[in-house]
Amino acid sequence: MKIDAVTAVAEARVILVSDTHLSTSAPQAQANWDAVLSYVAACAPDLVIHLGDLSLDGAGHAADLRHGRAQLDRLPVAWHAVPGNHDIGDNPWPGAPAGIAVDAGRQQRWLDIVGADHWSITAGGWVFLAVNAQLVGSGLAAEDAQWSWLDEQAGRYRGREPIALITHKPVAAPGPELAAAPPHRFWPASARGRLARLFGGTPPALVMSGHVHQYRLLRLDGADHLWVPTTWAVLPDQVQPAWGVKRCGIVSLTLTAGTLAGQKLIEPDGIEQHTITVDLPDPYRRHGLAGYLPDELGCLGHRAVRRGEQPGLHREVVPHARPPGVRHVHPGRRSAGRQQPGVRRKQFVSPGLDQQRR
Ligand SMILES: [Fe+2]
């Protein structure tokens, strides 16, 4: 069910999903998506938002995008989506492999198959401004149009309702982390500055992103930055450090009267925990895309990782009666609000999250 009009909901429960990497050639991704669908059907949120990398390789194959769109249409509730680098190509950066960048044709393919790549809605007293992060720094006409739209939207809502920014790539992180990051993990630096100026020094209260395949919540410069994990597979520690929680899952947001009443990581019943190259092969190498890969996935084709090498994080699993569709939940920093009936809170606080609060 796709909705195109602005909707207004006084209280809302929103499910955030990201990095599904769907394709007819990705059976593990499909199985985990099916688990997400069952959870959504059981819990009936008001809205599902997909934060990008819907497809395994929509940038290269329209069939993957069409498959991703068909999977979104299986959701029994309204949905919105923004594209990721694997859907339409990446932000260009100096030295990037040839052919990986977003272009007008790839962006148009998203518009034709999936729908709008930037949009705004209101829900739970919040204004959600969703942008196509892959356009940033591209120089395409569509990037100029999007900046103009975002400027108009920020001016309209700034100081009135809390603003939540939705973007495939994260915008910010602590300074040393930003400085050490590869150029394709975050928004380009120049665009980060432009974004800050656009909001007039008052950043969006909440910035939600995907891309890194980790769940994380950190507060920076007056804003909460929420990283939505992958539903497909995480990356081994040898390839990507753990800043948050490396688990396959989704995030539930509860929004009430302009406040974020709660957010939590959920692992729907049936979702499998995959680590790329440990539990499943690197599909991009199989697709002949080694060297193409625009995020940490790009490292995988060149590294040998054996099962058992990843240290991982301790997980406490306690047998518990629960409703169909829910396996367990990681409480987030603001999780003191309404608890979903039948959803059990885990008994530990993620070490990654705890560290980020300091
Ligand atoms: Fe991505």
C-alpha cells in the first residue's frame, strides 16, 4: 500500500526498516523480509518507512528494483521509502570506482518503479522530511531541486513542529569517527555543512538513517541520530567496526504529540542473523561487482573471513511467552514509553549504545 499524500496522525507507531537488499537471487534476504512482513501484519503499525538499499543491485538491474517494489507492496500498511546507494548508485567521491555514481537515469528508474525519492509527511506530531541522500554531491539537476525543496520545507516547519530527517546515509558522528571514515559512509562533508546552514543552526530533532547495517542511537549537537539496522546481514568485525549493535532487525518508533515516546530494536520472529561471508557469500562478488561496492561491503570480496572469527556481542536469550511475529526487543534510550503488548524487553543495555551516551 503506497501513500502519496501528506498524512496527519496525532499518535503514531512507525516501523523503520532498512538495507533489505532484496532480489530474486537473494533467498536469505527474502526469508528475513518475510519475517518482517509477518511482524508488521501482527503488530499493525500506522506506517512503515524504508530507509534505502531496498534492492540488492537496483542500480545495475531494474529487475531488482521491481522486485523490491513488489515486496513493499506486500506490506499490509502504508509505506514510504527513500533510495540507497545499491538502489540508484552512490554519491561521487574522488577516486571512486568507475560506474558506481548515481546518475539521472538511475534516479529516474527509482521514480518510475518505486516512487518519490524525497517527501514529507506528518505523524505523531512530527514532520518527517525524507531526502534522497544519494543525490548529495552529484551535481545533478535533481540535487538542486531537492535542496530547494528541503529549504522550503525547513522554512515552513522550523520552530513549529519537531522535524525528523530521513536519509539513507548517516549525516554525522563524533569528530574522530567522521575523520576516520571512508568517504562513502556519511554524507559528504560539504553537504553536511549546507544541511546545517539550511536549518539555521537548529538541527532536526531526530535524524534517521540506514546504510551501515548497525543499530545505534547517539546524541550530537542537540539531535538524536538513530541508525536503523539491516534486515539482511551484518558485516564482520574484520571489515567494519561495531559502533552500535550488529543485529538484523527493525526499529519501532512511538510518536506522541510531538515527542519521541519510545524507540527500540526488534528482531521479528523468524529473522535469521546473517553475517556476510560468514553465513552467506558476498553476493556482490558473485554478481561480478567486486570493486563496485560503495560501502563497507566493498571490502568483503578481498578478505577471507572464517566462521567463528567474529567476536560479536553477548546476547541473553531467555525463554519467554510471546505473540507470533515477535522474537525479542532491544530497548533504546527513550524506551520508557508505551511497551508493545507481548514484547519482551531484553535484560541488558547494549555496550555500544551505552558508550555512545558518554
Ligand atoms: Fe547503503
